[in-house]
Amino acid sequence: MTFHGIIPPIVTPINADGTVNFGDLTRLVEHLIAAGVHGIFALGSTGQVAYLSEENRVAVVRAICTTAAGRVPVIAGAMEVSAPGVIRTARAMIEAGADAIVTTAPLYTINDEAEIAEHFRMVAAGIDVPLFAYDIPVRAHKKLSPRLLVQLGKEGVIVGVKDSSGDDVGFRRLIAMNRAAGKPLALFTGHEVVVDAMAMIGADGAVPGLANVDAAAYVRLWNAAKAGDMKTAMEEQEYLNRLFEIVFVATGRSGDAAGVGAFKAAMGLKGLLSSASLTAPLKPLDAPTLEAIGKIVSELNALAA
């Protein structure tokens, strides 16, 4: 199995009563696969992994894997405070059908780099599918250094990295160091607005939350970049960057509510979700915010037409 290309971090559809909407989830998986995505990332930040019970997280993975039915790989997020916790959750997700697991540095604990490396080694030893490192210091409060990641790749502990660090200089250094080491890692950017540039400098793929709203555009971007048609790739990126403005509409709201809420609102407008509900304690976006998001979406739809 190879991991590459556009792998959307799929949203978790939620009903108004707070339960998971598995009907919407199934339809969304089919929509993403039809759009040409190269994989699905379940239960990342966009999937609101931290707001779901372990039972619901495993059920979400099972539903995604059952629907995908091997057509694309499914990478599942096991985010826990310790290696034993990650292993427990990961094993349940693997039994549910996950093809790979992604996890962060340890949560809550205060570890040095050697201890973080050992955490990933413990997790890898406890599961029998490929392991990805998720570099997201805004949530894990630790930056995974390029040196550490490449070393873990050379050891065979991890097979790839999802970089949501916000450090594009660091990501470019990681690409260079990975190349010098013989490319033991598949490297994915989590930045929606620089996928064209990252493809040009050697990224293996992208995990953009905005792909929930327009997966086909990201697939066109990626395919153009890989074919050397950077003009088309940049044009698609410019369109997507204008669409990404939806996440900046809400003011005075948490990052989770403003970002995931905007994605779900736009998806509702496009008929991809029957409800834009968020998980508690996040509150729905207000009417003026939804109206402004709708204006952006409709103007871009009209321009595309």
C-alpha cells in the first residue's frame, strides 16, 4: 500500500441531537472517492476526534472503512494521552478496518525529544499496520523536529508525517532531510493554501480540511502539479484560497467552531451534509455568519459556472 496525493481529513457529520449521522458519513465517503481522492483521513482535527467518545470513534472508522471497501486507504486518528492508550484505541480501529494509524506526540505530559521518540516506538511495536506521526503543536504543544521524524522513518517506526505545524520552513527542511535519507517517509502538508507550492518542492500529498468542501478541485490541483502543469495547479490553488476565506468569517469563536463550522456550513449549502451541527460544547454559527459563508460559496460557484 502506498500513501500519496489528496487525503481529506473527513468531517464527522453530526445530527442536531449530537449523535453521529452515519447516513451522511456514508454518502460523504462515496462523494470523496468519486471526486478522485487518494485516501481518507478519519478522526483528525476536522473530524472532531477530541469531542467523540471512543465508542463513536471506532464506529466512525468502521463506517468509513466499510463504505470505502478497500478502494482507497483509510488512515485513522488515535489521539490519547499515553502510548498504551493509543495502542488500545488503534487496535480497535484496526479491527474496524483502518489501514494505518496516525497519532501525535504524547498529550498532557511534558516530554523531551528522546521520550517522544520512545512514545512512537512503543506505539509502532503495539500495532500491526503503518504508523504516521501527526505534527500539530497547536494541539499537542510539542513540535516534532525534522531530525526526529527522519530518524524514526529510518528505523521503520513511522511511514509518514502529516504536518500541520504551521512551520513551512521546517516542512521544507523535512523534505530535504527525508530526500537525503533515501525517502523513508511519505510527507503530507496540512496547509490548504500552499498545496501547489508543497507539491512543487517534493511533498507526497496533502491532507486539506477544505477538501471536504471541494475535493475535486484539490484532486485537479494535485494531478496538474504532478504532471508539471504548475499554471493549472496555481489557478486551482487560487480558487481554493478564495474558498478558504469561509473559515475567517466567524469572529469571537473558537478555532474549532469557526473552522469546522465553516466547512460544514459550506458542505450543507452544496448538498453534501443534511446538518451542519457541531459536537458539544461547540455552538452553531449564527445566522449572519452563515449568510456570509453562503455568499462566498455562491459567488465562487457562479464564477466556476
